[in-house]
Amino acid sequence: MKFVNFLYIFIFLYTIAALSFWGHSLNVQSQTIYEYEQRELRNSVDPVINSVQYKIGENAIQERLHTRNRQYIGEGITFLVIILIGAGVVYTALHRTQSLSKQQHNFMLSITHELKSPIAAIKLNLETIHKRKLTETQLHTLLSRSIKETNRLNDLCNNLLLASQLESTRFKSALDRISLTSIVKEELEQYIDRNSHSFLLDIKQDSFILGDKVLWKLVVSNLIENACKYSPPDALVTVKLNKTDDQQWVLQVADQGQGIADEEKKKIFQKFYRVGSEESRNTKGTGLGLFITAQIVDRHKGSIVVRDNEPKGSIFEITIAAE
């Protein structure tokens, strides 16, 4: 990519230099024509005897000089604008290609890790069951772990499929009257049982929206999972659901992690995008969770933003119309 960038800059500078040389050459040529016409006028018309005719001829020569200059300047500006527009389009495409290449690289690394980890765990559990005589309790534990890892693989495949479907105009979601309060409580209970984090739930009244229950369970689950993933162990995760004066439900999931830089806040909802490099990242993931969440919220005509938490961390906020 460095060579491509260098080649792009070289071609751009060469084109600008060629345009400048072309403009200078035309200016020299125009001046040469002007001086030639002046000499021809002096040779054909005596400026003393026929001063009026000479003056008319001189004005005509100067007018042609100004016309040529305006033409050259106009063409030069037109070519420059075309070059700049073309350079902008090429640069945007190049930058987008580089960004996509980086995202694909990170995605391949992350998806490989996400696939290998549960497969390795399942393989180890099955080999242990096959080679050793285990008690019923040990057997139950290993089978439970294998089922958990299998579910993890299934969730990953479902996320990949759902991410593809959400980008299709043919994908249709259900539109039922659902309780967002019940969904939040159900999903939060699952994380309370399997995480060391502290949870604070703040819901003042029951909330109902029009939407797809399965998709909204995934939205809430993704936000809580992210909050747990990027927060220190035993940190507080706060979940709030309140109604605004303009009949909007506002769901907030706040963590106490490292937070998100301002330049990253809009990018994190892009497909496959994850903050940092896959080689140096400690947390697991594929970069699909927030993309899927944003797509679901958008399909329900809601909005999602991320804000800074105090004193540290992030707050993911969803606003959706009340039913």
C-alpha cells in the first residue's frame, strides 16, 4: 500500500507539473505571436503617417492577446478542476480500499480466533470423555461446556447470516407490540448469572414498542455483552430505560471501561470495524455486534449514539418511539 500511495502522489504531482508547463508554454507562444503581429503591423503601417490605422491595428492585436490569455486561463482552470476532482475520486477510492483491506484483515484474524477457540474446547472435552473414565458429575460438566461452546459457534454463524440479511432490502422483520422492559430484564438476568460484574437496573415504568422481539433481544444482549467485555472485572454496568416528554423510550447501557475516542465513535457501527489492531487486541469479537445493533435500531426508525461516561467508560444510548 505504501508503494500505491507513493505512485498516486507521484502521478498527481507530475500531472500538476505538466499542466503548469503546458500553461507556461502557451503563454510564451502567445507572447511570441503578439510580438510577431506587432512587427508585422509596424512593417505594413507607418505609425506616424497612418496613426489612426496603426492604433486600430494595435488595439486588435492586444484584443487577440487578451482573448488567447483568457482562453488559456479558462482551459487551464477547467483542466485543473477536472484533475482535482479525479484525484479526489481516486484518493477516496484508494482510502476506502485500504480501509476495507484492513477491516477484512482484522475480520479474518478475529473470525479465525472466534472459530478455533470453541472448536478446540469442544475437541478437548470430547477427547477427555473418550480417553478417561469419568464420574457422572465430570461427564455432565464436560458435556455442558461442549454445549456452551457449540451454542457460541451457532451464535457466531447466526450473526454472520443476520449481518448479511440486514443489508438486503428483502429482509422483513416482525412488527408486534413488545415489552422492552421484559426484554431488558430477561437479558440482564442471563448476564448476572455468568459475570462477575455488578449490575444496576433503573426502569421506572413498563415500556412497549412496535418491533421484532427476537431482534430486540439481540440488541439488548449485544449492548450488555459489550459493556461487560470492555469493563474491568467487578465493575458496575448500569442499564436504564426511561421515557422522555416527547413519547420516546431511551435505553442506556453504561460501562466503566476505557471509553471510546471521539474519532472512533462513528466508526464502531460499521461492519467488521473494531477499535485497534487484531494483533494487539485482548478482547474477543468479530466487529459485527454493534453493526447488527445499529442496523436493527435503524430498521425500527430509532437512533443509537455513544457518549462518554463519567468518570470513565462509555454510554450506549438508543432512542425509539413509544407504542
